[in-house]
Amino acid sequence: MVQYVKESYEELKNHVTWPTLADSQREMVVVVVFSILFSLVIWGMDSFFEWIIAEYFKFMQ
């Protein structure tokens, strides 16, 4: 187990290419914007279906 941890640390230290801070920030902005847009789409769909169901039950009364 100790050997595995040492090899894993060595792999992370020498063979993994880490993104720069600027790349990480740019990707974070993309994720935040996509998350906001996706949540707005879901909210819009939910509101539309809520309206459809309310109209259906008003019609059925």
C-alpha cells in the first residue's frame, strides 16, 4: 500500500499536466454560465408545465 501511494504521488508530480490558473478560471466561468443557463431552461420548462397543468384542471372543473 505504501508503494502504491508513493507511485501515485510520483505520477501526479511528474506525469500529470496541470492547467494554469488562467485556464482554470476560464473553465470555471464556462461551467458557471452553463449552469445558470441550464437552470433557467429547467425553470422555464417547470413553469410551462405548471401552467399547462393548472389550465387543464381549470378546464376540468
